[in-house]
Amino acid sequence: YSESDLSRHGLAAYARHPLLRTVSLDRTFYRAIDAATFAKLARQTPDDFRFVVKAPAEITDAVLRAPDSGAPLQDTPFFLDPRRALATAVQPAVEGLGDKLGALVFQISPLPAAWLRNSNALLDRFSALWRAVVPAMPATALTAVELRDARMLTPRLTAHLAEHGVRYCVGLHDRMPPAAGQMQAALAAGPGDFICRWNLHQGLRYNQAKAQWAPFDRLQAPDVETREALARAVVAALADGHRAFVTINNKAEGSAPLSVIELAKAILREAGARA
């Protein structure tokens, strides 16, 4: 199919597959979209489908970055700004997706040293954000935080998230610890739904994986250890009456659909072992 056909109709075809019950809307990280655009996406999916939506980078990145290199240029005026988050992230997604909003993920980009040194100021700003965002979200939708800087993953942060009812999103990426270590952080943030975005294979950059693995039609670097860790977390969450959201990038193992199938098999094995 052509790129234009996939752009117009691909989601509807995707959402008919029994294993593909959610999708991560990463485009919203680069540019906020309005409620009408969210609603158009929602209409292409069945009632049990859920969207994982990334909040815009203008809210989650402390600096504005050069488009070509990602180098920091200047401080952003809307970093963790509650009003901006409500206007550009929460309200359009809630209005457009309704019950199909599964999670809103605030992916915090690597922070400048000044923010890392001043953890009190950072947590104060987080608190103001959660006090605005969490009450505005539907009861069935998660508010979650994903990190791209391992130095931020501290017991103090996970306790803070638990206090505010915000889930820790396990973000599997070369900048972050492997799955097993992040699972402990998710548990420390308190009981509740499990959410993971498996973004990138350890040891690779996005451009490397894309250049080596396109057209993403087979598993290039099977990561059985990560799949089994995810299966354990998913089954544990479901056994406790919670939900689980896992989204997978082509650059995790080489083919996201095949990774989904192998993860489903691992979940069945784990559930069988527990029975």
C-alpha cells in the first residue's frame, strides 16, 4: 500500500487485529493536535481500542532544540506549565478520544544540569502540573511519566508519583536501564495499571536501527529477556485486577508486529505457569 493509503486507512486496518488493541500517538510529541483530529482517529477504531498519547515536547522538554541535531538552544517557556498542558494536551485528547483515551504520557526529555541539581524546584513544578492534569483526566485514563534520563529515576521521584496518582511508564530506550530495573520503579510508584513503551533496542540509536533494520519485516535482534520481563509485569497487573498497556516500536527488535506476537506468546506462557 502507498504511504498516502496507509496514512488515511492504516489505523482502521490495524485496529481490526485482535492483538493490536492500543497504539502510541507519538506525533503529538512534536506538534499538538486538536480535538477534531483526535476524534477522526477515534472513529477509525472499535469501542475497546485505546490510545496512548504523548504530551507535546513544549511541555515536557526544558529546552527548545535544534530540529536537525537536537542540540539545546534556549529554555522553553512552557516547561511543565499546567495551563499549557490542559490547553494543548489534556483537553483536546479528552474531548476527541473520550473513553478511548487510555493514557497521557509526559515523556521528560534529558534535563539540563541546573534542573537536576534543584530537585525541590523540579518536584514543585511537577506537583503543580499533576494538581491540574490528574483531576481533568477521565477516571479510566492514566496520567503517566516516562523518562529519558536515568539520573531522574530515584526513590524520591517514584514516591512523588505515587502521592499524586501518576503512573511510572517503563520507557525502554538506550538512555534508560533495562526492563527489570525499571519494573522495580513501576512497583515502587504503587499498585495500579502497568504501562510500557518499548522504544528502542539497547545499544542502538534510532537512526542506526532504522538504517540497519528497514523495512522492519523480521526480528533483527530478538530480545527474549525483555519480552519475558514484560510478560511477567503484564500478567501480574492483570492478576491484581489492573490493566496493561504495552506499545512497541519497530526499532525494539526489528518488526513491531512480530514483537507483539512474540510478547503475546510469552504472556500466555507466563499465565499458564501461574495457573
